[in-house]
Amino acid sequence: MDLDEAAVARLRLSITRLARRIRQQAGASRALSPSRLSALTTIDRRGPLRLGDLAARERISKPSITRIVARLERAGLAERTPDPDDRRSVRIAITPQGRRTLVTAGDRADRYLAEHVAALGDEDRARLAAALPALERLLEIRP
């Protein structure tokens, strides 16, 4: 079954609103905006990264990632470390405080979502579980 334009619009709006509510419940602060949260998560998952590599993974410009990293550094969530492969370069690494912040935000978001999913009926919870593989594949598709 294909999704028509109206269904695609409903899906987009639902995902956008749900993601916003989850971020709000995670307690994201000005120090951890959605863009900074995404970058910090990438740094945590991929290990220390050069600015250009981080910008490419986040699909944003190098000047934008430079501003994001500067804010993460000022908040004590990330730090510049020497690049072992190129002394002229640095890599951006997550700090212990940054990792604790991610864990706390993730725990809050998971609790919020779990509580709301639990409020659904059995049939709706089964549908959500069945949709997970397709949603995960959507994230793998490169534009």
C-alpha cells in the first residue's frame, strides 16, 4: 500500500511534533538545542571527529558546525583534542559531563515516550512495533 500525499503530510507532521515533544521532555536547555544535541550524539557515537567530518555527518556547513561546537565547548560538553594523524588539526570529543548530559536526556525522553506508548491500546502498540523496521530504514536512505 502506497502513502498518498495527505498520508505523507500526516506522517511528517506527526514525526515532527512527536520529536519536538520528546526533546522538550528530555529537558533540553539552551546549551543543548536540537542541533547541538544531534552533534553531541554524533560525537559520542562516532568518537572524536574532525570538524569537517562532523559537519558532513550532520549535513551542515563547516561554519555552522564550528558555532555549534563552540557552544558545546563553552557548556563543558565537548572539547578539542589533538588529531593523532595530523598535528595541524584537532578533533572534537565528548567530555564526561557531555556523556552524562546525553544519558540523562535520553533517559527522560525514553520515560516520556514509554509512558505515552503504554497509554495506547494493544493493537496500536503492536502497529508501532511493526513500523519500527520501516522507520529505521527511512533513516538509512541517503538523499
